Amino acid sequence: MTDSVDRPASTGTGTDEKAGLEQFKAYRGLDASRLSKAEARFERRRQTAGFVAGPAVALLLLCLPLDLPWNQQALAAVFAFTVIFWLTEAIPIPATALLSVALMVVLNVGSADEVLGSFGDTIVLLYLGAFFISQALLKHGLAERAAYTMLASRWVGDSVVRVIFAVGFVTCLFSAFVSNTVTVAMLLPTTLGVIVAISRQLGLADPTRLRIGTCLLLMLAFSASIGGALTPVGAPHQLIGRDLLESATDQRVSFFDWTAIAFVFAIPLLAALLLLLVRLNRPEATSIDGLAATMASKRDACGPFSRGELNTLIVFGLVVVGWLLPGIAGVVLGSDSEIYTTLADNLDEGIVAILGASLLFLLPTDRRERTFTIEWQDAVKTDWGTLLFIICGAALGAQLTDTGLAERIGGDLGSTFGSANVVLLTFLAVLLAILISEIGSNLAAVGIVVPIVIPIAAAAGVDPMLPGLAATFGSSFGFMMPISTPQNALVYATGAVPITKMVRSGIVFDVLAAVFVTASVLVMGTALGLA
């Protein structure tokens, strides 16, 4: 690794930078990416296997003479069918979730009113409000401004390692409140621009061959998963996991509780990620003269804050305060305090989110033109598929508890884990969730693991809150393969991240994540009184 590279500042024009960016492959989601013949063949076989195995296993479970009441046996068939379809993605995951709800009603697992009760949950408002706010952040370019401001700071300077850390820090910050995929999509053009600028400073023609570029892109993808775990709204599947736990244990996991636990493992994970990526990929230089000046020019090109940016910042700040205030009041004044009780009852997270989102429709950006911070055409870009998964996944989890099937499964499996302690169960839960995320999706991981971990823990005499919470956090991680998460697919599609480097870095980081999450959940969860 070279200590420093002294190059004259790039005299390239905007056209030069555009030409550099065009050397990267078009970044896009995995569904839209061009799969190789082998990858396409694998995907077809995986989906075909699901089409065959899903209905076959469901029919087998329906016909076997099991010692179960009909509603439990029918639910077992629906659950097995759903898990297989989620893992193989035989049809889109949200479509499978909808189908599972319909099958539960048709097979008389419960009445329509019972099964569809989750459609009125405030979790729907929480997701919608958070997504509307993220649309405002995306629309008004706050992520790009924040990235260049951080990269141009005196602390970062010309240090390559600090540039890599700055990209990870900004990504964590935004992905805590904006979906991981949207955050990476917002920051990817900025990161590619940084890589092009570095390649110009180094005098290299092909920016896709830079080891620094590999470090930056992997930091972008991996840190989004870390930041997404910082708050319940950072990743949609986390809302499902939390809802399942709260329903099963009758104990609330507040926004403050969640963030406090996640903060403890996020800091060492981000530091470990930086050391890991630098160690495995060995950047070409430790510092590059003129890099800070290049970033400063890009920051200045953003111009002064627009009215839309200011409005979004105000609303964003108010919503975060509303989410954190009950938890802070509980810590400072105690959970028996009347003030805490009032705040917890009145500042429901879903209501706070939707109030903040509504303000975005009211705060103008141009009174004469009657334009506002966001318009309805921005709001309709909501990821409705994910929202459907959240609602239907909650319905499936609720029926597992209400019918008694979860308790029956836990009792049958409890003998296996009867002597297991909370540490072992928590570690196994997070590890299993990570493994399923690698081969399936974050949504599938939380929908499969959490409903199973809860009864197993209960049967083993362990409070299910901590193992279930660890599994929910673990479902956010999956660093090994391009198909593990959409953000991995986005950076891999640039052509600047070799698959071998992603796998090598991802395997090590999966293990580190499992260890840090387990330790944080056990220590902080106990300290906060969750177990």
C-alpha cells in the first residue's frame, strides 16, 4: 500500500466525469440486472422447485393423520407452503404473503375478521409515514449534500481510510430512517463519482479496477444494513419482527429501546467493517493529495439549502423527537411516571410518522406555484409490495399464536433445546436468521425464524423476547452474495466489486455481526428490562 500519492488536481470537465461514470455498469436492482446464463438457469430451477414443492408439502400436511386440531393442521400446511415459496421466490414474496392470508380464511384457520385483523394495525401508518419522509429526503437531494459535506470536512481531508469511513457513516445515518435499498440507490451515484475522482487523481483510466473502489462500494452496501438496524423503521421487515414479539410477549419494544440496543452493536460493527475491508482489499494509497479539494467543489456545487430541504429537515427532526421522547422520558422519569405514561399513550409511533408525513404535504416550497415539499405523485411511489408483506406477515404470525400451533411446535422442539441457556438460543437465532437472509431475503428470514424461535424459547424456559429480537436484527444482515440483499446487488452490478471479494468479506462479517448482535441484545436487553 502506497503511503501517499501526489498528483496534480484533475482538470477533467464534467464531460470527463460522465465518461468515467459510464465505465461502470448501469446500477439496478437484482430483478432487473442481467443474469449470466448460469445464474438465470439457477433462478429458473429454484422457482420451479418451489412451484412443485410448495403445493406438494401443503397437500401432504393436509392429508396426513396428524394429532392436531383442524385449524392447526391447516395452518401448518399454509405456513410450510409460504416458507417454501418465500425461499424459492416461486412468485413475488408480497404475492405469496397475500395468498397465505387468503388460504388461511379458505381453509378455516380462522374467520376473515380474525385473520385480517392486522390490516388495521398502526404498523401500517408507521411504514407509510416513514416511506413518505424518505421520499422527501430522496426528492430534495439531502443525502448527496450530506455525503459531500462529510467527505469535504477537514477531519476526512485527503485520507483514503477516512473517506471510506465517511461513506459508511453517512450511509448508516440515512439508512436508519430510509430503507437500505433506497439509501444505497441515493448514494451510489455520489460514491461512483468519488471513485472516478480518485482514479483521476491516481492517473488510472479504468475506475472499476480500483481496490479503493471495491472498499468504498462494499462499505456502502454493508453499512446500509448496519444503519438499517439502528431503528425499527430502518428496514420494513424489522417492523414485522417487533410486532410478532410484542404480540407473543405482551411487552412493548419502544423506539428508544430498539435504538439503544442497536447502537451498542452498530458502532463496533462499523469500525470492524472498516478494518476488515481495508485489510482484505488493501487500497492503492493511504492518502491522495487534492482529494479534499475535489470533494469541496462537489459540495459547493450543491448550492444553498432549498426550501424543500429545509422543510424536510424540520419534519424529519420533529418525527425523530416524537419517536424518541417517550423512551427518554421513561429512562429519566421512570416507567411509573404520569408524564411517561401520557407520552407513551399519545405519541404512538405510527401516528407520529403519519403526522410528520402530512406536514410534508402542507409545507410549501413555492407559494405562488402552490408546490409543496412532496406531492401525491411522490407518495404513490410507496413500495406497496413491502407494505402488503408487513400486514400479511403479521397476520400469519398472529394465527400461529392464536391457534396454539406455535406453542405446540415449541413444545415438540423444546426437548431438543431443553437444557439450552439464553446465550446459546440467542446466538443460534441470529445465526439462523443471517443464513436464511443469505439464501432467501430479509423478509423471508424474519417471517420464518421469529415465529419459530418464540415457541422454542418458551418451551426451553427462556424468555422469547431476547432470542426473537436477536433473530429480527439478524434478518437485516446477509453480506456474502449479490442476491443476499438488494443493496449488495446494486453495488455488484457496477462491475467494480469482484464476487470473490464480496464473498470473502461477507463470510467474515456475517460471523462478526452474529457475535456483536448476540452480545448487545443480551446486555442491553437485560439492562432495559426487556427480559
